[in-house]
Amino acid sequence: METPKNPHSPRYRIREGLNRLATVLRADEWTRAKAAGLNPTQLAILDLLEARPDGLSVKMIAAHLGVSQPSATDSINALEKKGHIEKRASAVDGRSVGVYLSPEGSAVLRQDATIDLTEQAIDCLDASEQQALLAMFIKMIRNLQEKDAIPVQRMCVTCRYFAPFAHSDAERPHHCHFVNAAFGQPELRIDCRDHEQADPTSRAATWARFQAG
Ligand code: SF4
């Protein structure tokens, strides 16, 4: 038991904090999903497919959502019945089946204008606090990805087009070679549709430059 003389570690407390925020996030997801006539897993699948014009396999959908393949299949079948997704030959591997967002599924996402409790909590942080928090999330997510604990996340820090701190402009220090433009720390992507994973050696070098600032 925690006492003033025997306090829990900061790690324990951070986990508690993340747990509380995850509860609010789940409540928000239920609210959004209910408004769309879906459950949270079904809505999460539409969100996932929205930025993936090449579709995803059932296996990858399950991995991204952290659910079993049978559970993902149930949700995909329900979405297909509603006309929100389509299954067809994969654009990446013609021998397998890909899952794609349909125009009807896109319309469901466009109707979603909920300002949720999670966003309200984020808005209580000022701009520099939000920027610092984003950088911390990127570090934690990258750590999990490099351990293969989660699927590839389409983040700038793992992208072959990313050049961190390539410019002297403090507002826009980074460079994206895909669009050939400078951008700032708040625009660092966690899920970019133009992302291409860099090789491990380049990723390590990019991360070292990013950390050095
Ligand atoms: S392509 Fe996307 S992920 Fe890659 S550096 Fe540019 S903005 Fe970042």
C-alpha cells in the first residue's frame, strides 16, 4: 500500500494517469460510435481505413486495433452489411483480400463533428505543453514500434522523407522531402498517408538527430 514514506514510483502514477484518460477516451469512442449507429471497434476500423486508400488486410486491421482476427472479422462483416466498407483483391498483393472504405463509410466519418471530452482535456494545455506532450507520445510509440510490440506507425520520425532540424528557422525546423517543405514541431505526424518506412540504420540516425535537436 502506498504511504507518504513509501510512495509509488512516477511510472506507477503515469500509468494511473494514462488509465484515467483511456477511460475518457473509451467513453468518447462510445459516444461517437453511437451517433454513427456503430460500435467503437467498427468506428475504429473506418477511422483506420480512412487514410489508407490501398486498404488493409484483416490481419493488419486486427493488429492495429489490438483485437483477435475473429473479432476483427465480425466487425468487418457487420460494416460490409451496412455498406460502409468493401472487400476486394488487395492493391498491394492481388492474391489476398483487402478491406477498403466505401463512399458510404467516408460519409459516416464526414458527419462526425463531435467535440469530445478528450479534446477538451487537451485544450486545457497551452501550445508549448501540447507540443511537449506530442513529443513524449512520439517517443513512447516509437519505442514500442522498434520492439515490434505494435504495427508500423506512420510517423515522421520513422519516415525516409524526414529530415529533422534541417532548417535554422525555430518555427519550422524540420523538412519533409516528400512534399519538399519545411514544417514545425506541432506538425509532426503520427499517422501520415505519405509515410514510407526508413530502413533500420536510417531510422536510428534520424532519431539521434531528432533527439539532439
Ligand atoms: S511523408 Fe509524412 S511522415 Fe514522411 S516526413 Fe513527410 S509528413 Fe512526415
